[in-house]
Amino acid sequence: MKRSAELQLQTRLIGAANHASHELPPWLVADLRADHAGEAGAVMMYRGILSVSKDPHVRAFAERHLRTECGHLASIAEIMPARSQTRLLPIWRMMGWLTGALSALLGPRAVFANVQAVETFVDHHYQEQIIRLSAEGPFADVRQLLADCRQDEIDHRDEAAGLTMGNVGHMAKCWQVLIAMKFKVAVWLARKF
Ligand SMILES: [Fe+2]
Ligand SMILES: [Fe+2]
């Protein structure tokens, strides 16, 4: 909760600084466009879980994560030029909802295994961007924001992994590979369109 408040304050400061000092370079806008699409998908994934699951434990888990993802989405939206959103956003939102709802239909273990798979991908995705941004460079503040978001995703991944207790089965491992492949294509598309 404390981190969320810090994240929002930091976002406002970055937004003000970018506003004052011009546009972000195209490569960074492309990165943020993919991040924005991913966070929109994450919000919808947790909404999909909440649309289907009646399990109180799963619902509490999803509601908590949803609040964090809404914060991430607002933070990225605030620092990214509005006109730069991907045109594929409705598809990301629909795919996110379906991913959450389908896992919820299969039960709590599927929900946690799915979240573990998704957040593992997001952790690596943010890590690649953080490496591209220098800690002392002109976008060090954006880098810090992405690092804070990444830490939340790691917490989500680890919480989900703890709830599956490593007992995910062969199907779930295949699902993790499929998620990584699907998201790689989706990120590429969001960066381009
Ligand atoms: Fe997120
Ligand atoms: Fe997350």
C-alpha cells in the first residue's frame, strides 16, 4: 500500500517533468505502449477471474492484485502520450479477461498457476526495459517507475507460486510456455501498432 502511494506520487512528478521537457523518444514510447497494453490486459485478467470465481480466497487474491494493476495502468497512462496507445487495446483487454475467466472456470489452482505464468513473463518484460534505461540517464525516473511496477509483479508471481505450492502439473507447465509465446507476439504487435 505504501509502495502504491509512492508510485502515484512518483508518476505525477514524472508526468510533470516530461510535460515540461518535451516528448519521450519513439523507442521509449513503443516500450510504454506495450507496458500500457499489458497493464490493461492485467486489469481485465483479474476482472475476468472476479466475474467467474466464487471462491472467497481467490476473490480476495484477485481483488488485491486488481487494485495494484489499476495503479500500474494509471501510472503508465499518465507518463505516456495518450495518442500513443496501441490500436489493439480492445484485443488486449478481451484476451486478458478471457485468460482470467477461463482459468477461474478451471478452479483456484488454475488461477494461481495462470497468474504465476503471466507475472513471470511480465517480470522478464520489465527487466529487459529496465536494463535498456540507464540509472543515471535522462529517463532514470521512468526506469524507477518500471522497477517499482516490476517489484509488484514479482510479489504477485511469488504469492501465486506459493499458493500452487509447486504443484502445477504438466498441463500448467505447457500453459506457462504458451503464455510466454503468446505474450511475446502480443508485445511485438503493441510496440508496432
Ligand atoms: Fe502490473
Ligand atoms: Fe501484476
